[in-house]
Amino acid sequence: MDDKIVQLAPMLGLIDAPFMNALVKIGGFDEMFAPYILADEKSLAHRGVLRHRFCNVDKSVILVPQLLSNSEVGFLHFANQLYNLGYKKVSWNMGCPQPFVIERNRGAAMLKNITTTASLIEAVLPKLQPQLSIKIRLGYTSCDEFYKLIEMFNRFEISELVVHARTAEQQYAGNVDKETFVEGAKLSRNRLVYNGDIYSTADIENLQLPNLKGFMIGRGAIANPFIGLQIKGKCIGNQAEKFKTFCLDIQNWYFSHGGRGSVNRMKELWKYFSKSFVSENQVFNELLPITNSADFASAVNRIFDTYQLKFN
């Protein structure tokens, strides 16, 4: 599947500059989407503020900023400012299912009233400088809503439609609905990117579609940082050593710059890193009670020396 692009999903609170910088060294990801910026007309940002936001991301990362907005003025202001900073594509988040986002009529709430959303897209596109990627769900309450969403998006020419194959009400629980994604995708005039529960190449075996542009991966990329290379059929040498370096690169950055919350941040990541070990529960349980960075670093070294990884 080396003709398909692989994108890193924008997971707020987990995927950030240190993670991206470590992952780009491994390779396999064509683009990395940043956690969202609130693009509200009441909080218009100066270009310097936006430049500072991404200043820690390595220059080799192909970064796509993501905007959360239900405002024509706000979205255009932020998107065009980002274009002037050199970002040729922006992502419009119409898929976030978090309650605090939904109650403000942003994110996946925009899937409820597609007439209003269509009018907003129609107003934005003629004035928009960067390419537009839009991230959605199969629907708000029902996967069957996907067909009407596809019909609506067919009115517009966009860079891609990234589809998380769950409803907003599911959030991140329950099964993804690949069948509805495939059937709806056949009707799309835009190219689609599939997102949802991709942990190995087996998870995308039945997603061969002419207009499938590629895959967006979030939790699966934390649990398996080699997945981009695996999808592209690339050879990966000495995975065990590369995985250890990947984990330690992120840890070292946090323990040097991350402040008081750095241990908790690493624990969140190790919920996924531990899945790469044969005894994943034992690995994570060793780290769970630790509260300071020195003890945590020692425990991580001990884990790599003691426990068997699922790959060589």
C-alpha cells in the first residue's frame, strides 16, 4: 500500500511536538496533524502567536494545523495566517465528539445541521488560501447519516475528507463501522482518508477503494510507531532498539522541559507503549505508582532490560 499516504492523527494531550519529533525519526508518516487551535473570531491571533505555537516541531515534520471553529471570520483568519507562515494545508475539525466541544456547536456538532455547515463551507472556500482537509464522523447519532454527509460534501472540492468510522455519540468506544465507510466512500467525489482503530496492517485489509487517499492513525501510532512503515511495506531493521530510542527521546524531552506533569504525561503514553511488550499489564503496573521522574526513568530502563517485546 505504498501508494497511500499515512497521516498522524491529532490527539490532544498525547500527540505533540516531542512525540512528532521522535516519530519522524522512525519514518512512515507523510503528514502529522496538530491538535486543534480554537479559531474563534473573539480570539483572533497574531501571526507571531501562531509561529510560536509550532516552534518546537522539527522542520522535517510535514505539519498540518487543525482548526476547531464554527465561525467564517475566525476560521478564515487563522487558516490564512497559517498559510502565510508556510502551512499549505489546514484541517477543519468537524469530528471532535467531546461534550465541551459539542455544547458550543463545534466539532461533531456541525454534523447535526448539514444545511448550516454547507453554507459555512460555501462561504469559506472562495476566500481560503491553503488547501482544506475536513475531518468528520460517520454521523452524529447514526452511521446511516454518512450517506447524506457524502452528498453534501460532494458539492465542494477539498483536499480530502478524513472519516473516523464511528458516530459522535460513540466517541471512541464501540466498534468502527468499516462497511458503512466503504459503501459511502463509493459515492464520494472527494478522496477519503480512513481513520479508526488501525493498529496493524490487518486492520485495513478490506479498505481497497479507488478514491481512498490513505489512512489517519492516532492510538495505533502510539502503540506501534512502526505502523506507517509497515503499511508502506518498508523494511524495519532492529525494531527493539528503535522502539527504545523512540520512547526515551520523548521521555528525555519531558523530564528536561515538561515540568511537574511530565511523569503523568509519560504514564499516559505508556498505556500504549506497554502494548508492545508480551507482558503489557505487568509493564504498565510497574510504572503506575511512580511519582518522580528519576524513579520513572530507572523503571523504564529496567523494563527494557527485563521484559520481552513483541518484535525483535
